[in-house]
Amino acid sequence: CVVIRISKWTGYIRDKKIEKKFNITIRYITEETQLGTGGALLNFCNIYSYEEFILINGDTWLTEFFVEFLECNRTSIGLIESNESSRYGSVQIGPNGRVSRFLEKGNKSTGLINAGVTFFLADDLTQFGSQIESLEKQIYPSLVKNYSLFGTKLFGEFIDIGIPVDYEFFIQNYSVG
């Protein structure tokens, strides 16, 4: 099952051809008001009662990441090695695989970056109230503080298609039709 978050203002057309082509079910959650990334995640948890699920950012293109999450049994953020950590910020993990901290953009080095995909255990999200707005600024830091966010190294290609130049690269180099 794929769940897509949309707002009532997007005018998004729900196209059944995608469901038929890939033999999947797409469910849509329409937000009456903008909830932010964190609010949308908690809204999803209130509507659906999955014990575990994978959250994928809509502006991320990744290849071959599901394999690494197949054996996952704890809330874990997907990380990919990048020589552009100054562009994205980086994530530090300890020897036990726990995320120890997030470093802001600007540090010029190679490092692990958030690949825009997270495996969640729903129980790890029960601590958050309805006032949460940001996954990145509220949920992830709280999970780090509680020692309940781990990092999973992913392999494959990562493209941030939310940036116009990278989106153009993606369109020119990948067939999505």
C-alpha cells in the first residue's frame, strides 16, 4: 500500500493507471490545513494502524534501498555517503548504529546524509502530541535524545529531485514512463 499526502489546494489528479501498472493500492490523505512534515506523519499514524512502515520523502529518488530495510526491527533513518554534506548537512552515528547527532549544512566534508527515507516503528511515535509540525526539527531530534533513532547505511544512487538542477538531471537520465 502506498499512502500519498496531499492538500485540498493541490488539485492533484488521482490516476488509477499507476495502481494498475504497478499492482499497488494508493490511499490519499487530504489535509484540510497544512500540517507540516511532522504533523502529516502523526496524522497518518492516527488514520492507519500499521505497526511499522517506511516513510519516503516525495522529492527523493533512491535506487535499491528496500533491501537494507527488510531486516529492520527499529526506527531507522536511511543514510547515504555523500561528498556534498555541506549541501545537505550530515548525520553522525555511533558504533552501535544509533544516530548521535545531526550536523547543519555548511560543514564541508564527505559524510553520511539523510537519504529521505525512514523505517518507523509506530510505537516510537506515540510520545508526540498533536502540536508537532516538523519531522526534521522536532521528531528526529527527540528520537535521538531518547536513543531510539538508528541509522541504516543505504547503497545505490540518491538524487534530490526537489532541487531544479537535479530534477533536470533526473528527467534527462531516467526513464519514468
